[in-house]
Amino acid sequence: MKSIYAAAAVTLVSVLAAGCKPAPAPEAAPAEAAPAAEAAPAAAGAELSVSKSVSIAAPADAVWAKVKDFNGMNTWHPAIAKSEIVEGTNNTVGAVRQLTLAGETPSTIKEKLTALDDAAKSFSYEIIEGPLPVSDYASTLTVAAEGAGSTVTWSSKFKAKGADDATATTTIEGVYTGGLDNLKKVLETK
């Protein structure tokens, strides 16, 4: 089982590396160097957290219009080849999306929308099934106005599953950094 998580993490990080500048692949970072300042230290089986932000030179309304589409992550995240709603209705709490990861051996992740607040420009979701080395994963993505631009913050809490805490944390950091860097590129080149 551990090899499935490792392979998924390597595939995801490899895809990210091809299109942007994420955190290094778990195998490339020694365990003692992996925890970042933003990662909460944890004992085995403890709750971990990651939070990444990016400033984007685009109005918050335009950024929110791009990221709030629960079924549109493939339009801005380079590791996502395809997204489809498999339960419920898009942008409605309870909707479940299936993300197909890009790569030679694609795998899928199912995520459930748990909150959507247009006024606060924020949504939350949970991973309900997938190959990433995490369990009890709950995440929030928020867009805030910053002058004429905006700041996007992507944060989560989770536990490591089938991997050590450093590997789980580094994997999620890579997912966030790759996605946010590409979101910035997509929105600033329009």
C-alpha cells in the first residue's frame, strides 16, 4: 500500500515540476529538511497543517470567478488533467468531483465540497478517496482583495497515511505551490 502512495506523490510532484516550481519530490528531500516554517510539527498520527498563499495582480472578483468553480480545477492546476462532478451539482455543498491526475499512469482523487461562501470568497472541501499520503484531509481556499490585486490562501489539516509526516506535508506543499504558482501565471497573462 505504501508504494501506491509513494508512486502517486512522485507522479503528482513530477507533473508539477514539469509546469511550475513546487516543493521538491519527497524522495529528493531528506526527512530532517522537509518541514517548512508553515508546516505544523507533529508527533506520529497527529494532525498536520499546511498553508500557502500567493499574491496575484488581478482583482479578487476575477480570481474568485476562476477558483470557485469546483469542477474547474483542471483549468488552473497543472497536475489535474480532468475534473468531473460525479455526485450532486457543481458549486453546491455536497457535490463530489473526481480529479484525474496528469501523468503516464493517471490516478484519481475524489473530493467533496463542504462549504461555499461567495461573499467571503471561500470554499472548503475534503478528500474522500485518493492516492495521496493523507487521511482526514480538510482544506479551505480563500481569495482576499489586496489593493488592486488579491491574495489566494490554500490551507489544510490532515494526518499522514502510509507515509511519514514529512512526506505527507511535503506532498501537500507541492500540490499547493504548483497550483498557486500556475493560477498566478494563468490570471496575470490574460
